Amino acid sequence: MYLEHFGLARLPFEATSNGSLYVDLPEHREALNVILFGLRSGEGFIKVVGEVGTGKTALCRAALARLGDGLVPVFLPDPALRPIAFLATVADELGVVVPPRTPVHVLKQRLREVLLDIARSDQRVALFIDEAQTMPGATFEALRLLSNLETSAGKLVQIVLLGQPELDARLARYDLRPLEQRIAFSTRLAPLAADACRVYVQRRLIESGARDPGLFTTPALSAIHRESGGIPRLINALCHKSLMAAFSEDELRVERRHVVRAIAASEGLGRWRIRPLARLRSALAPSSLAARRPSASRTTWQEPRA
């Protein structure tokens, strides 16, 4: 891999969310502040909506790391569960042992008891639900009923919903209006502007041990921003493949031509040019970016097969 070639300690543009590589950008800082303020206020639901790849999960992990002592975090990355499985998962995250086939009324009672125990220690649960648009309607109702649990001091559970734009459409349905009306704070994650894209790339390089945060030339960064539409997940994919392209040529700086080759090696990117955003969801299918380094000093580029 290219780590030693570029003087990096780790991969700077991994596809998976890495909390240690979180970049505090204005586009995300506002959303992070909304989450933290909403949790501290103790009122209603908090909703965060963003397109695929805009950084919702990374934002969620950043918020979890900043909660403080008064909140007990619970993170559900896959909430596409029926109501009883959803409640059992929440209970399990809180350390409640739930035997198989536990009746739902018993499960609810045990969950209420553990939430009250947490409240007696001057804490409350902060429940983060990622990909919330995938929840069945009946599970949304179970979530609303869970949010009803409170004492004279306030709610026992604070709930943060993170999801794609479909979440807005789901909550606008008539049967989910009671839950929608409880949303006290709402924010949207926008794609990164060109300057923010540059800062994002350079900071991730620095956090990964780069001696020179300017590994990407200005034309290369401009091409990455244009082709990614400012979507962090796509920025990561293009940066990773661009570094591979530069490495295959034994170059120490990423030029625009390397980005062009990275685009060609990413299924869908070159053909669609990342517009409209709805096409993003199928634009990142894994593609091989093959490179071979022969024994001679001359390095050749092996274009990906169609």
C-alpha cells in the first residue's frame, strides 16, 4: 500500500467511520451543536437528516464522545426491527438480560425499571438511532411510547433520529404525526463547500501522520470536490484511489490526472459526474484500481477493466 511512500501512519480515507479522524467543519459543527444542545435541554426528539455519505454516522460518533457524565449513551446502527426486537435491543444495550420469548409487557416493565434506576443517579439515556428511515411504522410507535416515560424531573430517554431524506417523508405520514410533533430540534447535513473539502482532506492527512498536508494539488482538490459533489464518503473514495494512482507512478504529489484515473476506476462516477445527488447511492460500488510496479524504474498504470 502507499502508506510508507507518502509517509503516512495509517489510511487517511478509510470507508468506515473513524472517530479519531473526525474533522470539525462549519457544515457539521452546527448540526453537532444542535444535537448537544437538544440533549441538554431535555425536550423532545432531535432529528438530523442528510444524503447518503454526508457524514451522519461520523457526526453521531462525535456527539457520543462529547455527551458528558449526565447522559448514558445507546447507539443503534440498524433499527429495522419489529417493536419487541427493538425494545429488546435497547434493553440489552442498557445491560438488561432479556430471556427469549419474554412477553412484551414484561420487557417494557423491566426497561422502565432500569431507566428509573438511571434517573435516580441523576442521569438519563441518550438514544441515537442511525438510518432511522428504515424503522417499521409500528416500531416508530413503540419509540414514541418509550419517549413518554418520564418523572417529575423530566424525560427518562432523549432520542436522536439520524436518517436520509426519506425520514422526513416517513414522519410526514398521518399515522406518524404524533411522533413528528414531538421533534423539538431539527437540522440537515449539507455537502461540503470547496474550501471545506480542502480543509477536510488536509486535516485527515495530518491526523494520519502526513508530513506534507499539501499532498493534493489545488487542481486535484478542485476535481475531487466537483466530482464528489462535496459528499465526504465520495471524497474519501476518490482521495484513496487518487493516492493509489500517484503511488503507481512513483509520484509524491497527487495531480489532477490521478483524480481523473480514480474517477475512471470508480463505477458510476465518471459516467454520472455525481449529479443529481439521488445517483450517489449506487455510485460507490467497489472497483479495483490495479497498479503494478515492474523491476525497472519506470512505473506503468494498469487501467481497470471495463
